[in-house]
Amino acid sequence: QVQLVESGGGLVQPGGSLRLSCAASGSIFNIYAMGWYRQAPGKQRELVARIFESGSTDYADSVKGRFTISRDNAKNTVYLEMNTLKSEDTAVYYCNAVDGIRGVHYWGQGTQVTVSS
């Protein structure tokens, strides 16, 4: 089992910045990718960004150039730096980890990000 604990959400004005953190614990040795998904009211959950074991990254087109995903292996933590936030970025953001051996997805509890003036 892998446990994921998110932090860093909140209310921010358009154009502002936030940083989300996701700390992983438990059976993390098989994790081959970690990332962030988001779900806005009435919409499906969508991939925002992910980082692979190799260090390569993947971003949704809507956040490229504004969001940056990174990780601190010593702390088993993944970060999502969000800049130039827009109202359409408002959603619950979920941390995700994938077990590369068993193909299991683990999810955090979610953290609310609200972009509003």
C-alpha cells in the first residue's frame, strides 16, 4: 500500500501562484510515476502533470508553460508549482502514484484550489 498526503491548496487571485505538495509513504519502491490530476465540478478528472521514475515529465496542454512538476527523492515528495493561475484552474487536485509492477493507482484525498478575485 502507498499513502499519499497532499497539502498547499487554497484561494488565490487570477494571475497568482500556489505550490502543491504530495508526500508518499508505505510501499513506494515500485512507484514508477507520480502526478497530479484535477476535477472541476461537473467535469471528469483529468491529468495535469506527471513525473516518471526516469525524471521525464508530461503536462496537459492547458498548463504547459505555467505549471511545473518536480520531486524530492530524499523526502518522497512531489511538488506542483502553479503560476499565472486562471479561473479555469479551479478544481480539486489529486495526487496520484502508479505501482509499475502491479499496475495499481493510488490517490490522495484531494486538495481544493480556487482561483477567484
